[in-house]
Amino acid sequence: MSKIITDENKIDEILTRGVEDIFIKKDLEEKLYSGKQLRIKLGFDPTGSKIHIGRAIVLRKLKAFQDLGHQVIFIVGDFTAQIGDPSDKLEKRPMLKKETIKKNIKTYKKQVGKIIDLSKAKFYYNSSWLKKLGFQEISELAESFSVQQMSARRNFKDRFEKGEEVSLREFLYPLMQGYDSVAVKSDVEIGGFDQLFNLKAGRIIQKHYNLPEQNILTCQMLEGTDGRKMSTSWGNIITIADEPNDIFCKIMAVDDKFITKYFLLTTDLSMSEINRIENSLKNGENPIIYKKMLGREIVTLYYNKNKAKEAQENWEKTFSKKEIPEDVLEIKAEHQQLFFDVLIKNKIISSKTEFRRLVDEGAITKLETKEKIKNYKIYAKSGTYRIGKKRFIKIN
């Protein structure tokens, strides 16, 4: 067993940096100072094939516990992904097909291994215990919750009030995630703040099975490239498996107001340095200086310093060396306004037909990410675009 580190500064950072809430904090503090090895659980459903840096926040927190000598447990929710996590969803989440899940998890272990030491971790697929449950066991699980408890969940309540469908399947999700905590006998579970209901379900179900109740640590959520919560479903993600150039370009597209938050949640920079950056920005320093620094830090984390340097040079070749004109036309887009509508309204193109032709030809590119627009009905997002060969616009 690893030696348990009880250094006050390291424990304080685990309990504060990027943390939204802890349940129950005093209890968890006492456990961390006790010198006892804890079992720290984190699970991901493979809703996409790549882990984005928003999800990596909790993985990095798991690594912090591992560095103190605790037993970390990573669970791939290959079974729960079929149920579909309703957390923070405003509509019913579709069930994922087994084939899609199988495809998505192919590189999960390799990606997780970029952050935690897999040789010292427990790595599970929750289908190994959940698929064995029969009606009797599921009925026992269901006895842990009332319909009133489930119906009071905020996103369910909102959907009920709007007359939208809520599937019984969605009620099963927190039961399944909670049972994971029983299966691995977790002392602590980590998750995003949007997971709080599911994490607390773990405590309830552990108690039902006469096990000690886990503590809960939730982390802050990260905004994506469009300013909304980073989500695979919305496509506004930066993944740890992206190529270095793509990571750097996407970082440069992030809204300036999130710079210090990104440093806090996605890098190993010290708090004193982050505070210095925040004060410097408040005093009028050019944000691009720190965005470049941020891009280098993140690429270095998942690749190396040389790749980070190359990624910055490639970005500068496009943007600093006048490959786009200085007087780019700036236009505004309304919330959830279709991209073609913005272009037609501002007389960039003449018709939907022209837009379709440009999309089919791969002639519309978002320069920050080098992504080609492939969808006719995509919403307009902030960024700089090349339309054809010689037209450039910036959408705010």
C-alpha cells in the first residue's frame, strides 16, 4: 500500500481548488488527515469517443487524491450510458446503442492514462455488475427512492411543468450510478456539480446496503468555446485527444472572461501565479498574451513543450502574419440564429442555395479551430470565418 501523505497544503488544495461543494466536508477532512487509505471513485459515461477538458477537471482531482497515496477507482459507464444520464438535461436523453458505446470506449483507458497512473488505479466497466441485476435486485434498489424524490429533481420538475415527457428509464439512472458505489465500496465520490443528485444517490443506496456512506466532492463546471457549459452534446468541446494545433486554436477562441477560470481548472499553474494573471488582466494587459500561455500549458500537459511551441507558431502563422486581413468585417448574431441566416442578412452570401454549395465544397472554415462547416442548419457561433477563398468575417 502507498504511503498516505497528510501534508496540510496539499489537502487544502484538494478541498478548495476548483471545488464547488463537499458533502460532508468536516468528515472528509478528518479522513484525509487520519492517514487511512481511502477509496476514491469517479465514473464517466462514454457518450463520446473523446474526453474533453471539462471532464478532465474531475480526472485531475482524482489524480490529486492518487498523489496523496489513496486508492483511486475509475469506472467507465458502459452500462449506464445505455440508460442515459438525465443530469442537467432539458429533454429526454436518447439511449445509446451498444455498438456506439463499444466504439466510444476504444481509447478511453489510454485517455484516462494521460492523467492518472493506471498502474496504481482500479479500472472497471460497470456492465460487469449492473448487467447481472435482475428484477428482484432492481426492485430493491428502487425501494431506496420515492416518486416524489425523483419528481422534485430540478430538471425533471421543469420538464413536468412544460408538459414534456420524462421516461421511467431516466428515474433508473441515479439508482445505477449509486449501485456503482456499493459495488466498489467507495469512501469518496468525485463529480461535476451537475451530478450532485446522482452522487447523493450513492450515499442513500450504500446506506440501504448497510455500508458506510461516501463523502462527495463536486467540481466547478467549465464553459466551452461558445460560452455554454462544455458538453459533448453541444459540440463546444476541447478534448485531451485533440491534436496539439486543434487544442491551441480552440483555446484561442475561448471568451477572454474565462481565461483565469481555465488556468484554475485545467492547468497546474500555482494559485499565486493565477492571481497575478487575474490582476494583470484587470489592469488592462492584453488577454492574448495569457491565452497563448494557456494554450501552451494545456498542450504541454497532454503532449509536451515542443508540441506546445509548434502549435503556437502554427497559430501565429495564420493570425499574426496577416494571412487574414486586418479589416475583417464584424457582424453580430442573435442567440440560436442559424448561420446561413446571419450570412444572408449581412449580404455575405445571396441565398440558401449558395450556402449549401459552399458547405458541400468545404469552403466555409472557422479559423480558430480550422473546422469546416458541414451542417446546413448549424447555429452561428462567435469566431472568425473564411467564406470561400477571399471573404472573411468575424461573428460576435
